[in-house]
Amino acid sequence: MRALTDAQLRKIRPPVRGLTEITDASCRGLVFRVTAAGISSFSFRFRDRATGRSERLSLGRYPGVSLRDARRKADALRGEIDAGRFSRNMLFARYMPLFFCSCFAS
């Protein structure tokens, strides 16, 4: 496993079916995903301390989100998780009211 580079990311071709996931050795938890439809994106994998479950958060599509920005986002999230200030439940509690308001607004 090696650190990802922008040149490597540009060369990755979509799989015939499903998706391909490549982890970044220089940034723990950062994953580059490519779907069969050709959509490339970054994700952050972590274990939620509240539930004990493995979780994945999308960090954005590539190249809209650069490798450098994805690493920064992953580092910031890891810091929040390590400090105990982030869990999936906290994320839902923060964003679900906004979701419901937008669904029922006319």
C-alpha cells in the first residue's frame, strides 16, 4: 500500500461492475472510490465509538475535491473522532431537522 498521487488517480479506470476502492497509505481512513459509471470520489472510513460500527462519510467527488483537500478533510474528521467530538449520531442530530424541514416546505 502506497500513498496516492494525483497522477495515479487520473489513470484509474472504472471497473466493469461495482466499484473499486483504493486506500491512501499516507492518510489513515482516506479511500478513493471509482464506480462502474465512472464517478470518482473520496470517502473517509472510521469506527463510530458510540455504536462500534464501521462507517463511511463521503468527502466529495474528484476532481472537484483535490487529493490535498480530501486529506485535509480526513485529518480534521479524524481529529474530531479521536477527541470524542464526532459520531454518526451527532451527524444525524445536526442535519436531520434540516432535511425534514426541506421535505415538508412548500
